[in-house]
Amino acid sequence: SLEVGRSSIIPTKKAKELMPAIANQATSSEDAPRSRSLWVGELGFDTEEASLVSVFQQIGPLESVRICRDGKTKRSLGYAYVNFQRSEDAHRAAEELNFRKINGKP
């Protein structure tokens, strides 16, 4: 379960099970290698990419960080994808940073 008010980090494979809209964007093979991508949710709408970079780069080198935004207003939708260069770093980030406060959100 997710704690309200704190950022949740879910490896994209698990996020696909929880959120059907995400399931269509990534592979679904159970035999696929561990993902290098994390879904980070319950973010404050004022959270910027730089905040996520500063938190997640402590775990390992990042490939990209993308906060998902409304196509018209460009307002944050409250979630992001963080992509690591190595799958082991993504796994470690999911274990160590899950439910961590990001950008001061209680």
C-alpha cells in the first residue's frame, strides 16, 4: 500500500500491474531483465526534475528524469519516471528511497 503524502517509488514492472495506462507503454514479459526505470508517484505539483536528480543520483548514474505533465497546461501530473543506467541501481533506489520525502512534501 502507499502512504499518502509521501513519494512512492515503484519499479515500472510493478507499476504496470497497478496502473493499466502504464502497462501499454512498456514490455510485459515476466522473463525480461530487471527494469532500469522507476515510476515515482505522489509528488508535489511543484516538484522539478532537478529535485529528483539530486535525490536519485546519490544511488547511481541516471539516464533521464521526466516529470509527466499535462499536455496543454504543462502542469505536473504528480508523477515521474526516473531511469538509471544500471538496473541494480534502480532496484536499490526502489528499496532505499521508497516513501522518502521529496521536495519537502510531508
